[in-house]
Amino acid sequence: MRLVPWACGLSALVAVAEAALFARNSPVLHLTPSNFDKEVLEVHKPALVAFTAPWCGHCRNLAPSFERVAAELDGVVKIAYVDCEDSASQALCAKYEIKGFPTIKLFPATKRRVPRDYLGERKGRAMMNYVLDALPSEAVRKLDASSLPAFLAKGSTPKIVLVTPMGKTSPMLRSLALDYLQRIPFAHVFAGKDGVVESMQKQLDPELTKDKLPGLYFVANDDKPIKYRGSMKYRYIKLWIDEQLGGANAQAARLQREADAKAKADKEAEARARIKERMQSQDESTYGMKHNDEHAEQLRKFEEAFVRMNEDEAMQQIKQQTDRAYIKKLLDARAKLMAQEGVQDSTPQKPLTKGMLMDKLQEHMGEKYGLRLADHAEQTQKTIERKLMEHPDDTVGAMNEAELEFIALLRDDQAELETQIQARADLDGYVLSQDAIDALNETLETILGLINTIEFRISARTAGLDERQTAEKMLNQFHDEL
């Protein structure tokens, strides 16, 4: 049976050979009749499944975004595909009434696992937000300092407790709780209220302080709680939990953790070797920078760039960064901008990366809008740099134009939030609980506050006020409003 390719263009049928959509080592799980039930229907977590055909042009367009989502989530939610041209899988595609390609379905974390069609944008961020929102919040108990002792005392099974400054339960913790559903209860303790950290010092960890949050603990019977000290990533936390549980899975978890660490070290060593080889092959200079003490630190950063990112991306970034005219213009414009804004240079040794910014924003705004605001901030920064390159003397214009773009993006978020709050439903039409409505209202208030602050900064900058004068004027206005 060959399904009607109405969702794909004729040119794609002619031009694209019937090759696999996803690489053999793709993070997207390949589903077949032999593993479909085990991977999708018999688990407690949601799964986003693309039903595809290798000749489909739209499927090929989807594949890179789907792979990016799978790689970034790294197991938090299952991201998978079915090849409906595979004769063994055609009955599976018929069962779910697949009539066009690609068809994307969400199998929710419900008992019956009845799928629903994904009709949103086929972009990485949109699909990621959609599938993360499908993780049920009730999988994790939200406790305070007074209710934690009863939770720990109940039953003889081990417990997982996360003490965090985030008010909302993260998708990662919800995902882990679903992995161990009916085996290990999970609890989320919000540490933002006065006295909570001090109480946690008595109940869980005497060394826990506000600057050491979040704290993740494995608590078994009357034993001393064991604190997790690794990376706050889903994969590594799951391996750690398996090790603490012991039994058959513990040895496998240890071996996997050791293999991951070795693979990471080998990858970094290979990257360092490649950059050193490139440097040595360029007549004692790299893109115009001589290999001497003056440029030693910059060359070290080049090496680190190869370790951190894809080699082609690193090369492109290095070429831009080492254009001497570009660097001089940007540094001169930055110094002038800081002088005009009245800002002192207090750049930390480790700059705030987009990932660090997302972590900070998610503490206050949750996964979806934290990620979105980080994207907005990155776009604003790029606009400022582009404008300063074009007109190095117009620092005020560059800042104002970039921040007006930021406001426009925030207005779109505002409209989206107001629509959901008014309808008391998400963008897919599913009814929201009162807790979800309250969370959306808090996010909306934060965004409105950001808009007001940025608008005030633009007006103050246009009036020629520096940062100190702007702060004083803002405080005076706030006082008057009170």
C-alpha cells in the first residue's frame, strides 16, 4: 500500500531519491511494529511521533528541526518517527489513519494513549514547547517545609526531593517522575519563601544554602539523604538514580556514565588536535593573528570554540571575531556606548551565555517563556551589533532600535498570553487548570513590567540621561505612582 502524497510537492517526488530521512545515529527514535508498543504505548511519558515517507519533500524539511528537538530534549520526552514506506510499518500507519506526509501525532501521558494531531508550526521551538507542555505536572508532589516530613515518612520506598528557587516544576523533573512512576515518589520544594532553606538544612542537608540551590536528594528510609553533585541534565540524573537504587540497573548505569565521560573527553581531545593542526599549517598565524604572547589568550579561545561547538560553526565564528576592523569597531562602539549609558565595565570572567540566561529566566517564567525570552534577548544583541557595525557613532540609535524590536516581540507574547487567559485554554484548545491560569497571569505581569521598563529606558536615553539618572527618574516615578 502506497499512501497518497498530497502533502508533498511534485518536484520533491522527482528530485529526492528514496533515502533515509534521518541518519543512522540520529537522536530521533526509529519506530517499527516490533518496538512501537514498548516505546510509545507502554510508557508513562508523552511521545511526539512523525509519520513520514523518504520521498516526501516536506518530511525532509521537517527532519532537521525534529532532530534538533530530539537532541536538545535528550530523552526528557520521546521524539520518534515511523517510515510508512517500509512494508513492515504500513499496517501501523493504516491503524492511525495516516493519509498525508508528514503527519505528526502526540501520544499523551494518559492511560489510553489516544493520539492527537499536532497542527502547530513545524519549527523546533514550537514543537518543543508543545511536547514539554504535555508532561503532566501532577507527577511531582509540590510540598513546603511543613509537609515534607510526612512525605518522607510515608512508606518504605526511596524518595527524590528537589529543593529549588523555581516556583514551577521543571519538565525535566516531571519527566523523571514519569520514568519512575509507581516506584519512586518525587517532590518539589520551593525554596523562595523565608525560612525554607533553614528548614531544609535540618531535614535534608546541613550544608545547603541559597547559593547552592537547586539541591537534588535521594532519600531512602532512615539513611542519610544523598545529594546529587553532577550536571543538572536528564540523562545524568537518571543514571545517578539507577545507581542509587542498586540491583541489575546499577552496574549498567555506572558503565554508561563512564562511557559518556570517556566519549566526551575523546571528542574534546580530537577537537583540540584539529585546531592545533590548523594553526600549525597557517605559517605561524591564524586568520591574521600571529602565534605570540600578545595573541595567546585569543588563540586559546579559538581552541575552546572548537571544543564547544560544531567545527564549521566554530570556524565561521572565528573568522568573524578575528577580522581586525570588526573587532576594533565593536570595541570602540562598546566603550562609547558604556560611557553614554553611564555603565561601569564589570564584565565577569565567564560571560553570560544564552544557556545560562535561559536557566535564569526559567526560574522565574517557566520553560516555555523562559526559552522564548532568551531568544528575544539574543536577537536584540545581534541587532545592536549589526547597527553598530553599520553606524559606529550612532550608539543611541542602535540601542533604541534594538529595544523597540524587543518590545514588539514582547507584545506578541503579551497577546498570546491574554488570549489563553481569556479563553481559559491553551493554544490547542485544551482547558487550563486554575493553577495554570495563575502561572500565565504571573508571566503576563512580568512581560508587561519588562515592556514598561524598556520603554522608560528608551525615553530616558533619548532625553540624554545616563544610567544613574535613569534609575533615579524611574524610582521617582514609581514613588509617585504609589
